[in-house]
Amino acid sequence: MDRHQQDPLTPAHDLPITAPRSRHLVLPALFLLLCFGLLQGCRYPQDVEGTLDTVRGGVLDVGVTENPPWVIRSGDNAQGLEPEIVRSLADQLNADVRWHWGSESQLLRALKRFQLDLVIGGIAKNKWISMAAAPTKPYVKVRSTVGFPEGQAVPESLDGMTVGVSAVNHLAKALSDQGAVPEIRDEPQQPNGAFAGPGWWLRAHGYEPGPFKLTTDKHVMLLPKGENAWMMAVEEHLNSLSGLERRLQQLEAEL
């Protein structure tokens, strides 16, 4: 029989009595637990898959889809604005870069499986992208407008004006909303009439951007979800950059 179990013949007051624990012992224990929790919180952000630790001093696996001048394919190698950014990030981390070419949908599937550390391709932030991956904060915001050849008078409005657009574009609706008439044209070798596009693209092709705001594209890079320390490292690097639209203009003029 357990020595603490009451014998039916033993009076209740003869049971061994355990003194209550001292409050002086409980409070220090709670304090230590609280401190431990705070120290654990200080280690945030962390990576679910340890991407930053793997990349640092190792290999940075980057998914790339061609979109000049953001990303320009040269054999299996990658050139353009965003590969330049990635290489400078890799240099900081003492990492080698390994490029993986594919369509955006293929790369996003690989990113979800943690087969890639980063996906680039002149990607503008949208709701669908945010559901499929973890986008960085926009590192450059590009305004599209209507450009005019040097010396051509700039109208006060676009109402009734015919404006050229590339065959693949997302500006036709914005032009129509401002009363313009979008016209599909080949990208001009020389400025010829009004043409719509990003400001850096217009300047690269000899146009003077007008004051009209059509769209603003917020460009991001994509990371696997849950890699918080890796995200912080990438965003710190992106935040340090400047002159990106000027570099886009230079690259476009060289194409």
C-alpha cells in the first residue's frame, strides 16, 4: 500500500501532510521561462528550410524566365538588370549562382518545392503571384505613360488621340479609359507619333515621356514561403540599390 494512502483504520488527521510549495520558488521559475521565451523570440526571423545558411558560402539556385532587359538569355547564362542584382547579392554572401531556365509556372512549382532559392524575370506584383510565392517588397516602381517624339507638342489630354502600343501590352485599357485610341504597332526604330510604354523604355527609343499616368508596375523577386531570414537578406540588398530605371534604359538601348 502506498504510504500516503489512507488506511481505513487510521484517522484522517494522522495522514502525512505535505506543505504547499513556496511562492518564492514558483515565481523565479516563471521568470526564467519568460526570459527563455523572449530569447527565443529574438532569434526571429528564421528560415523553415534554412535557405540563408545554405546559400551563404554555397550555391544560390535562381529560376530565370527571359524578359529583356530585366532578364536576357545568353546561352545558359543570364544577363540584364536582375541577374546583375543577383550576382552582387551572391558576392556579398560568398555564393556561386546557378541559373535554371523555365516558364514562370514551371519555376513557381520548383520554388514551392524548395528546389529554387529565388525566381526573377521582371515580375510585377499581383494577387496571383502572392498566392503562389513570397514576393519581396517592390524594389522599383515603373510608371507607364505616353511618349512623344522630340519637338512634338504634348497635348493637354489624350482624348481622341491615336497612340501606338506593342502587340503584347497591358496599356490598351488604360489608354481607352483616358479617351485615347490604342493602335497596335511594331516597336519603332525611330520615334514616330505618340507611343505608350514605361518611361525608361520610351527614353531608350528616343521618346520624351509625357505627364499622363497609365499604370504603375511594382517589380518584385520571388522567394519560397517561410524563408524569413533569407527574405530579410534579399530585401536589405534590394533596398540598397539606386538608378535602376536608368540602368534599364541603358540595357534597352543596347538590345
